[in-house]
Amino acid sequence: MNNNFPNTLTKYLHKNLRNNWQLEWDETEGVDTVVVIPAICEYDNIKRLLFSLSRNTNSSFKNSLIIFVVNHSISSNPEVKLDNKLTLEYLRSLIRKNPMDQSQRQILDSGIRLGLIDAASEGKEFEDLYAGVGLARKIGMDKALQIFDYSMNNKKIIISLDADCLVQENYLLEIQKYFSANNASVALVDFEHRLPEDELNKICILSYEIFLRHYVAGLLFAESPFAFHTIGSTIVCDHEAYIKVGGMNTKNAAEDFYFLQKLAKNFPVHRITSTRVKPSPRESWRVPFGTGRSITDFLPKRKKILVFDPDVYIILKEWLKLFNTDLLLNPDLTLNEAKKIHPELYNFLVIRDFYKTWIKILNNTKSSEQLDYQRKNWFDALETLKFIHHLRDRSFSMLDIKTGVDKLFKVVQHSAKFDSTIKISSQVQVLESYLSELKNLENFLS
């Protein structure tokens, strides 16, 4: 094992190292930035993504490596396996600097450096039980740890991206600059879903992004420590943060949510707004929820995308104020005060066994720092979402977008720059206006 590895990394790799999959690349020193991209049946999208990445400045490639983890399970259908085979051939021709056409020459001329992990050829496929995007991300991220040049003192950055995304021309440079200038350990890159041409799909993706931003704006208003978007293609962390939280999980879905939740319990989550990732608006069979699933549900069934009633954010805000006071040292009194905020807050805490849990936590907590950590550890991003869902199911039904967004603006006293009462002929225009204002609100609250 490399003698230059930090002790924490050596210990991590001893527990986590998987030797089934190797990195194919034109090995070089000086790597301090690695972009990890899981890919399954993404042949055409990878071409578009690489062209997008290749438009970044040549200087940002100097110490960077883009790693594709091409993967599928043993039981994947033949179409997926064929697509991945073509992807492997395409990427290998680039890694070997043996371009097959003019577009590949253009990509190589940019100075981009590529790596490939083959989890798709016979004998290397994922076992069905463990296959999924979480495992693919983890293999790529763990491999990044092994190729960083630890003789350099600068940040070692792991960037998570998806094969169906596009990025802006300043993508790599802005991430590198931000981590260096702000000594950041964890950050999220701003995002903006690409809009499809047809109106129905456009309405769907605009509605979905409004739902996402409405939720995060509500959490920001409530001053939740977990007020951020959990989109896998926007997460960036340094190697120390990655190791500290035990690395990426291997979940088949929501791997990004749980990974970011772990990071947020230990580090501030920064926002990089000087560049953007542009996720795809496509339907997807790959995961059971998220953008792709929302589109799949919406299109054939016209399943309406709704937002939470902003009253839930008011209750959350009052609960977090109470939860972060010294009254928490007395769980009985905390429960009594919670009941005054809202009966369903009290009911939720009873259901979640708040009293017994916090008696046990308090008996094992020796300092205010430990108590602060336990607050975030117990009422984390998942518990926050469960609480919001409890309120939704018991007292506050979901609202249509117009009603829900207008109400949120009133709750947070945000003055929208458009008059939502004016009748606009295009539903797309209305949704675009709401989305723009929610972005403004999110930036203001942040």
C-alpha cells in the first residue's frame, strides 16, 4: 500500500477496499480532483456529458480525473448489457488516446483526463443483491482516495456527478476555487433541470423542481440544519470528510440523501452558486423515486405534483427553537411545551419514543458539544422529513402549486416580483415565474 497514504485513509481502505474492480487510466501524478460518474445504459448521454465537460478550461483538467463506473447486474437485460459494452469501447478509445471520430478528437484536445472502472464485463458484473447506484458511486469514490497525490497540501476533492447531466464551462474551476478559498469540506453545486421541448414534459419538470425548492425554502425558513437539496449529481466533499463519515453507502436508491445526511452531521454544507449542474428531465427506470420517477408517474397518469402546506414549516420552526434550548435537558417539560406548539408535534414525539430516547442520550452525554451533535444526530434530515409527513397525514394536506407557493411567500414575507393574480395564458410561464421566485427566496434565506 502507498506509504504516502494518511493513517486515516489506510484504516478506511483496510475496512472498505474492494479488489474486484480496477481503474483503467493513463496513470499520472498530481491528481487532486476526481469526478465520479456511475453509468448504466448511458452510451449516448456519456457523449453529451463528455462534450459538456470538455468545454471546461484546460487548466482545470491539469490535476483532475473523470472516472466512469460502467455497471450493471448479472440479471440485467441484454439491451442494457449491449449499451454498456459500447460505452466501454467508447471510453477505452479515449483513455488510450485512439479516437474513433472527430468528436472524440475534440474531447481529447481539451486536455480532459479519463478513467474507467469496468463493472459490466462478464465476471465483473454486480451481484443482483447489491447492484445499484450506491455501490457504483462507492467503488468510484473509494478508488479516488487511492489515486490522490497526498504529497501536495491542497484539497483533495471528490465530485459526484451523473451520466445524464450537463455542466457549465466553469464547472470544475469554480468547484476547485471554492474549496480552496473557503476551506470547505462539503458543498453542493447549484442545479437547474434541463427543460424538454414538449409542453407536458416541461410542466412536469418545472412542477417537480418547484416542489424541491419549496421544501428547501421551507426548511431554510425553519432554520433546519438540513436545509439543502439532496441530489447526487451536486454533492462535493474532500477526502477527509468522506473518510470521517465512513464513505458512500451502497443503497440502491436515496444513497445521496443518506450520504449527505452523514456529512451534514459533521460538517457545514456550503453552496456553490457560481456554476450549475443541469440534470436530465427524462423518465427513468433506474430508481424508485426522484426526478425520473416523478416524470414517469406524472406523464401517463397526469399525477399532480403538490407541495407541502407552509404551516408545517411554521410548526417545524417553533419545534427547532424549543429543541435547541436547555429545556431539552428535561424531556418531560419539552414534551409539555411541544404540545402547546401543536398537538401533532406532541403525538409525533410520543410515537418516536422521544422521552426514553432522550433520557438515555442525556445520561450518556458529557458536554455541550456532544449534546449539539446528538440534536443533529437524532432529529436529522430523515426525521425531519418523517415529521413533515406526519403533519401532512394528520393535519395539513398537500396544496396545489399556486396555493402552496403563494402561502409560503406570505409566511416568509417574501415580495414576489410578479403578480400571481394576473392571468397568464401559458401554464409554463406561470410555473417558470414561481420557480424563479423560489430560487430568489432560497438564495435570500441562505
